[in-house]
Amino acid sequence: MTPFTRRVIHILKQIPAGKVMTYGQVAKAARSPRAARQVVRILHSMSKKHHLPWHRVINAKGQIVIKDDEERMEQKWLLDLEGVEISLSGYVNLEKYQFHYDIQTDENEFDQYSNKD
DNA sequence: ACGTTGACGACCA
DNA sequence: GTGGTCGCCAACG
């Protein structure tokens, strides 16, 4: 469990129902702007254990991109339950449903570990 | 230590 | 809108 992984998990848990974040956005919030693919890896390996809202993470185009058919269906179903509209072609309107994570809040919560003046 | 692996993202055709 | 290339980088074997 690296600090990066810990931050990603911390962030994911803050996405409210009915909202979504993109992989890149989560990576950026975790202070590694180009580590979107690592977010993917974390979702793969730790969603169950840490009860992560994995279905609330989609790609930068607002598209549902899970490869596995069953999981993709489940994701659409879960988002639908939360009131997130999905187009027939599998797109979510980011303008409407994207969760704008406040990185300041995150930094404050980690102040206890850092010694900034 | 090194090559591979991704539910990515930006860019271009 | 769709599909391909290329760069990215932490985790894994």
C-alpha cells in the first residue's frame, strides 16, 4: 500500500452517489496527474476489499469503458440506480454528473502527516 | 532489476 | 463519432 494508492482510495470514497469522476481526474487529485492507468489498476485489485464505488469512475469522454460485458452492465445498472443518465451508446453527460473534487480539502486532511509552515 | 500490463488520455486521420 | 498511435507510470512476476 503506497501513499499514492492510499490517496486514490481516500478520494474514491468521497465520490457521492449520483456523481462520477474520470480516471484521470482521480489521478490528478491523488497528485499524480498522468497516472490514470494506475487508478484503473487499483480499481481492479482493491474495489472489493475497500468497498470502492468503482462504478462511479469512467473515462475522460464520459464513456463506460469496462471490457467485461457483465461488469459493464452492472456499472450501468448501478449508475442508473443513482440517477445518472447513460446514453444508448454508453456515455454519461460529464457537465451534469461530474463530481468536482476539491483538492484543497484533501490536502487539509493530510496536513497531519506533512509539516508545512 | 527489467519487461509487461492496463476499465487511460491527448492527438490525429 | 470512430478507431489507431503513442506516452504515461505504479504494480507485478
